Amino acid sequence: MKPEALLHPTPEGLYCPSGDFHVDPVRPVSRALITHGHSDHARPGHEKVLATRQTLDIMRIRLGPDFCHSEQAIAFGQSLDVNGVTVSFHPAGHVLGSAQIAIEKEGTRIVVSGDYKRSSDPTCAPFVPVACDVFITEATFALPVFHHPDPMREIGRLITSLSQFPDRSHLVGAYALGKAQRMISLIRRAGYDEPVYIHGALARLSEYYTSEGIPLGEIRPATDDAMAADGFRGKVVIGPPSAFNDRWARRFHDPLSIFASGWMMIRQRAKQRGVELPLVISDHCDWPELTATIREIAPEQVWVTHGREEALVRWCELNGIAARPLHLVGYEDEGD
């Protein structure tokens, strides 16, 4: 079966006509297979949703109990027949519950990787390479300039700052799903055992991570009632990036602005955000990881989506791998 007949782009997103389902659709559809819980991939209003149990739980937390009409959980490695098409979910290493989706019919297998990363992350299952004819890869950091450093080295810079500036509140911008919990976990691995204070937007997701057996240590709310502003001196406070532009951030004593993102490699982005301590910690692959993953899987074709598509397509062509951009719209870098 030709890959384009098995799966192709539509305005709603990637569509499998044989199975009559979409993968991470950007508009409500009758049947959606969801790779992970970030809002650009997991949207409300679908009739039926198939995803890992953790992704379904996260969608319920973020979107409310009525995010779809009916839901079905699938375990990693489990195969399921959907209208004559075999689908299976495999760890993507992006955030808790994140999956690659393998779609197979008549000897053709396509793997939709969703968002994925290869660096170590104790808060989610690690990426598992899946043999396939077509590998659909993201391209968020698909430029040769992007070489992300060891996350623990970056966390070491935060720990050093805490000792150098004990009177300043250390405000860390980190996305609510995945990045915030990973930051807390990394800080704990570095030996920091004091309470970590979090914005209310992170509370339910962080509680869920803990309920799934991921230790985050002592977490306290960073609210007016929790502690006087002066009491946050020398403390780590984590919140979503959007919160750093509102009244919530202005009450902390001499705040030191920190942002954890792969985009912090670009000094101009850090400067535009007013970030004093940029931490290059990403939940996406950098250029060496993207190219190494393609070499490891060795697909016949690579389809590239949401990001710097042209550079990765060109790299594939230079290495004898057929490749093309998908030009899908509606996917951002929320989870970075």
C-alpha cells in the first residue's frame, strides 16, 4: 500500500482514510488518535479519542471531564484494529504519557512520532525507536546550530545562582505540562531538597505526576497566603511563562528571571524576554538527535512537520533518504 494512501494531510490534520481517523487533529473530528496532552496536539470536541491512559488523564485535567464524547485507553506496545488498520502506541519521551503512533496496513507502516526527545528524563518513559517505512518527525530544532547541552549542567547553573544570590527570588518560567515537572525532578537530582514553590496553574498537573509515582519532593503554592513576598528570598519559584508578565510575578523580592527552553540558545530571545539566567533545557530533540534518530530507524521515507522542515528534508536527501515537508499548521512549541 502506498504511504500517501494510508495517511495524508488534510485541513483537520493527518488523516487515515482506511481507518477513518485523524492523528492529533486541530479541529473536532469523529475519531482522533492523540500523541500527547499539549494543547496544540490534544484539543476538545472530538467524538472518540484513543490515547494512552496518562494522556487521557492529562486531557481531562486540562480540558475538563467532557473533552470528548467517548475515550479509549491503549497501553504502550499494544496493537489495536481500527477499521482494518493496525495501530499501536510507543513511548515518545516527550512528556508523561506521550506516544508515537504506528499505523500499518498491507505491509506498509507509518510512525507518527508527535513531539519527542532523546535526552534523559525521569518524568516520562524514554523514546523507543520503531522500525517503519515512513517516519514522520517534528522539526522544532531542526537546524545544525541547535546543540542542546546536558540538562544537569544547566541545572548546575541554577544551583550556583542560588548560592551566589541568596537574597533574590529565583523565578523559573517553565511550561505547565512536562517542563515544570521535569525541572523540579532535575533540581532534586542535583541535590536541592528545599521546598519548591509553584504557580497555581501547575498544581493539578504536578499532583498528577506525583500520583503516577514520579517523586517531586515538597511542593508549596507560591501564593500571597503561603508566604510574605520577603519570605521568597533565595527560593525557587516555578510558573508558566505567561505568569511572569502579570501581577503574580511583581510581588516577589528582587526576582531573578529564569526561563528553561531550547530557545534560550538564541541570546536575542532571552534578551527580548528579559531573562537574566537562560537555561537551555528542551523537551524536543536537537539537530544531532534528530539526525541520529533517522539514521537509527532507517526508514525508506521521512516526512517532516511543524518546525524547520526544509533543513531536515535537505539533510535526508543528501544522505540518500527520500523526504518531504508536510506543511501542517496549528502546531506550536508549547512543550519546549
